[in-house]
Amino acid sequence: MIKVKNIGWLLFFAFYTVSAQLPKKCIDEILALPDKNPKFDAVDFLKELSITVVKVKAQLLLPFGKPKDDKVTDIGVTVGCIKVFPESPAALAIAVKDIGIELAKKTGAKAIKGAIGESDDEEDDDPADGAATGRAAAGRAAAPAQTGPVLKKCDFVFNPERKFCYDGAAYDKCDGMEYNPTTHICMGEIAQRALCDNVQYNPVIQRCGKDNAIEMKCTEDTWYNPATHACYNKSKIIAKCGMNPQVYDPDFYECKPGVNVNGIFLKTPTKHGNEEYEGLLIGEQVWLSRNLAGEAFDLETARTACPASWYLPSDAEWTKLTNYVGQSSAGEKLKAKNFGGSDIYGFAAVLGAGETGGLWSSSESGSETVYSWSVNRGNLASRGSVVKSSKLGIRCIYYADGWNRKTSFPLNIVSNPAGAVLKFNGISSPSCPKTPCKVELKEGKYNINLALNLYEPIDTTIVITGDKYLNLRPVATFGTLSIKDPGFSDGIGSSFPWNFTINDKPSPFGDLRFMPGKLALKLTHDCYEDIVDSVVIKKDARVDFNVAKRVALRKSNLILKSEYKGREASDYVFVNGTDFGKTPFSGPVPLCSQIAIVDQNNFIEINLLEDKPVEYTHKKSTFVSIFLGATLNLAGAIFFGLGIAANSEANDNYDSYSKLGIHAPQSHFNTHWENYEQKKKDRNINYIIGSILFASGIGAYIWF
């Protein structure tokens, strides 16, 4: 019996052991998990840690689909950390155990010690019991607790006394116990780790084969070594072609190391002319394994140069190729080895003159340009655009699945101007009768005829091998005269339009079409000088005739006076709303002017004559003075009438007073006398007011 007197020394030794096996960064990553996840269960974590290590290391052995270092596994630890765990089962067990001790120290959880086989007692087991202890520990490792993570339930009926469910499949129990079938195998009723030359493998999809090589399952009873072979469609084992990772159908393709060690080739080569070409599978495409014989070809030759069932690739098909192999390193992967590439697909692209091996595509990038493809001395494959007169190499393509091969392509046709009538090989197309339009055409040559009134017809031949854009520019049989309405100077004469004639015939303004020849132009207006000129119209040419700067107003000489009651008056003169001074006025004015006097709205009618003096005297109206004088005189007459009436009443009261006898009451004398005096006063007032009004009326007529 060995007693440990100081648990601190044990923890120090454990930490030193872990530090010696694992980088500190990885240890810190694991110890940080409880802080990141409040529900972190250290016991479950330790049970899944070794399983995760085995799974990840098995995935890293595969030729494709390898996880990246920064990928986080299901237990929260990155692949980069899992990779540094030892592969040896014994060393892995020690590393997992030491990680558990570190977690126990961090969290103070006693349950962790139980999970890794540690006791809370300070005494170790008797050495004689070591074997039993080892078997117990192995049993615990091989039989994870059922409280662990559930991967996938089994959806069928099985006997739980003999079998158990793991990740959707049922497995026989090992001596009545469950185990992890992805990391262990049951041998002699004991669950043991699945190791092949001390390398963990997954028994569900792998086995330990010949020469201790881990083999992958293809079918239920066939296995292959992934380093040298692959499984096609889970049905056929195929040999790998050098470094090429692609899986292929062995009924149609095979490796041909004598042609290219990395290429996957059609079993039957293609004969063309005096040459024989191999068909090379890359992704879903089949390419010729080399360029067509000959250094370079013009575009028209390239469009029909490929063998039967092969054709010039479109820009989209070049892009699909580079995307499949990886854009950032497409040039390096597709370039021939003797030109600095790895050529892992057998494409063997070569450099051409000028540091670029240019190859044609069938797709146009513009009316006069076509997309191209090339590799350079770096790692890139470049997409370019070259003029149609260039000469490039040809690499033909054929679809791996023949029924997917396109035999027709869209043709987009535009013309300037639009509306031209089209015919294809002499026949009108219902889907593309006039420009602009789009029509689907099969591969081949087509004669296209364009007809448009006043334009020369176009007769051209094109070759359809891919998507195409055609911009036709017919030549006009006419010329264009562009002339705009000259407008009006300060709005003068805008009530009447200009008269415009071409060759003495009325014409509108704007862009006008004429057959080639000389044209006589004339613009007339009552208020402006005539504009007379001529232009020469040429075929498919434009003449801009600017008359705005040639507009000139007709003039007249105005002599304007103003009189009032026979006397000369000084009044303001306005010409087209502008102050021209006061009367008397003499000077030139536009022929079609609006003349106003006194104020801007007091217009006077004057018949102006071009280049001749026109005299006009404006006699101001006396209506105001006459009306005012008459009104005052009438008022004066009314007051005179009132005075006469008051005088008559005064005389009547005086007569009545005189007739009273000596016996009449004194009051009668007083009344008649008072009335007499009042009426005399009224008479005098009315006479005075009437005289003033009458005099004012005479004065108003004289002075206003």
C-alpha cells in the first residue's frame, strides 16, 4: 500500500505531465470551457474527449474533406487543439486523465476524479490489484454512461437485452455492456479500442487491412485503401489517378499514367485530322487534354475547329472549370509541370508568347471583343477580353453527360436605329422579327439580313457556337438637318409663329431627313429680319443649323408727343414695358412694340412702319375736369334754389306780420317776425354756398 502524503505534489506532477504533452494554448482553451458555458459538465466532457480525438484524427487521414484547425468540435474544443493529443492509446489515456485532474483543480468537482479513475482516499490500491483496477478502468472507458450525448435515435424495434442503439444503428452488446462502436470493437466479449498499428480508426466505416493500413468501406463486403483508391457511388472501387482527388465512373474513365499520371481520361481517345486527343474529366466537364495542333487560330476558324461532339467553350464554362479547381490557385493546378505548375488534374496548360497562353472562348464581351482565358507564371488563371482579330489557342470541351450538352444558344440582336426587319437564312423568325430581339439558334452558320427604310440593307454571316451578342449599325441613305425654332427676343412677336420653308415649301423645326443635295432655307416673321441661307446634305451625315444667333428685330422711328387741352404735356413713355423717358419722345423702337404712356398699362395704338418715322400725338382726356366742374356747378345751382325758396318764405312771413291788427295777440307778432328773420338767414347761407360751389366748378374746368 502506497500512501500519498501531499495531494499538491500529485497535482504539480500531473500539470507538469500535461504541459509536457500538450501546448499551453490548448490546455488554456480546455480550462476556459467552464467559464464560457455555465452548464459545462466536466464528467461528460472527459468521456467524449478521447472519442473526439479518435474521430478527428481519422478524418485528418482522409484525402479530402479534412476539417480546418479553427473548426470547433462538438465538445467545444478546436480541431487544432485536438490534433496535438497523442495517437497512442496509452499516451492518450494519460493525457485525458491529466486534463481531468486540471479540471478538478479548477472546479473542485470530486465527480471528475471518479470519471478518470482517481479516488478521494489518500491510499493507492495494492499493486496486486493493479490488473483488476486496469480492467475496471478499461470497462469504464469502453462503456460510456447512458447519460451522455444522444446522437440519433433508432427508429426500429430491437432487443435491448442483447443490443443497444448508437447513432441510429443497433449493435450487439459486449458481455452485456454497451460501448462506443466508432472507437471500440468487441473481441472475446471484451470491448477494446479499435487500433491499427496503434492508430485509432472507426470500425463503423473503417477496418484494419493488409499491412496494418486503415481501409474504408465501399459496399457491405468491399474495402479500399483511401491512400491509393476511392469508392465510386458506394458501389465500385477505383484506383486514384496520381494526385487527382476526383472520383470517376470506371465504366467510362480510367487512369492513363503514360499520358499524364494525374489525369482521368475517357477510355477511347478522339481522332481529329492527323492527331489523336485524350478526353480529360475535370469535375462535370470533359476537356481535350491538350490544345488543338497549331500555335494560334483566328476566331472564325476557332468556332468550327473542334472535333465532332466537341466545341469551343463559353466564358461560363471556363469559369466553371476554374471555380472547380479553386480560383486562387487555378493557374498552378492546371498548368503543365514543365511550366511550373502541379498539373494535378492533367490539364497541362502551357504558356504562350508574351508570357500568356491565351485560349479562345465562344462568348462575346462586346460588339468587337471576345472573352479569353490564359495562365501565367504565377498561380492564377486569368479571364481577359481580346479583339476578334486576335489569334489564340483552342482547347475544346465536351460534356461528361452527353444529354446535358447544349446544342442551341441565345443570340441577342440590336440595331441603331431599332425596328429593323430581320431574316435568318432568308426566313423570318416569329420570336425575333425586328430589332431589338432575342432568338435561340442551334449551332452552325447563319446568314442574317437586316432591312430598314432609308437605310442600306445589311447582309452578314455569323457562326453560333455559344451565347452571342450582335450589334448591327446600318448606314443611312439620307442626311439629317437639325434646326430649332429660333425663339423670340424678349417675347416680342411671340403671338405669331415663325414661317420656315425649305426649297419654298413649309417645314417644321427639328431633326429632318433629306436625300443628299442642296437645300434653300428661309425663315420669315413680321417682327424680325428674314433669315435666308442654304445647306448641303450628305449621306449618313448630320448638319446642325443654328439660327438663334441670327435673329434680328425690325425697327421703326417713333416721334411721340402728349397734349392736354391744347397744351403740350410731359408724360412717361413705356416701350414693351421698359421706361423710355418722357414726352416729347423721338427714337428707334422695335417694329412690333407695345407703346404705353403715363403708366405701363395705358397702351396706345400706333401703326409703326419699318424704317420710317411715325408721328403720334397723344391727347389726354378732359373728362375728369368737365365732370368735376359740372358736378360742382350743379351743386351750386341746388343751393341757389334753396336760397330762393328761403327768400320766398321770408317774404310770406313778413306779409303775415304786416297784416296783424292792433288787437292781435303779441305772440302772433313774435312768431311771424322770428320766422321772417330765420328765413332771411337761411336764404343768405344758401346763396353763399351756391356761389362758392359754382365758382369752384368754373375753376375745376379751367385748372384741371
